[in-house]
Amino acid sequence: MVTEPVPEKQEVTSCMLSSCGQFVVYGCCDGLVKVFEVESKSTSVIIRLGGPVHYLQVCCSNGFTVIAAAKNNNLKVSVLLQQL
């Protein structure tokens, strides 16, 4: 079983596993989108939205792209060209 070293304190509202299986991306009720790297077991905040995360989409084909939307219609895209 793969888990974070420290449990998440905020309610998780959306979650996705990357197609490459190396990352778990999840959004919280406080508007933060975080990525958990399975191999290193490290977690990073990659997006800050203005409300609870409602939608996530992850793509690993050319770098690492995350699309996130909040319930208040705020939409953000994060593109990382290198792995975390």
C-alpha cells in the first residue's frame, strides 16, 4: 500500500492516478491541488484554486500536465516539463 508520510488534514474532493502510475494528483476542499510522487513519497502543492477542487485531469505524455477546476468555475492548468 502506498501512503503519504503525513496524512492529509483537508478533505480530499477529487483524485486521479497518472497514466504512467508514478503520481497521484488530488484536490482538497481548501482549493489546493497536490501531487504525491509514488517513488519518493513526496507531496507538492502545484495549483491553488479559489474554492473546493471539483475536477482534475492528468496527462503524462509530454511532461506532466494537470487541469483543475473549482466548484466556483475557477480553472487552472499546470504544465511541468520535467518530472517532480
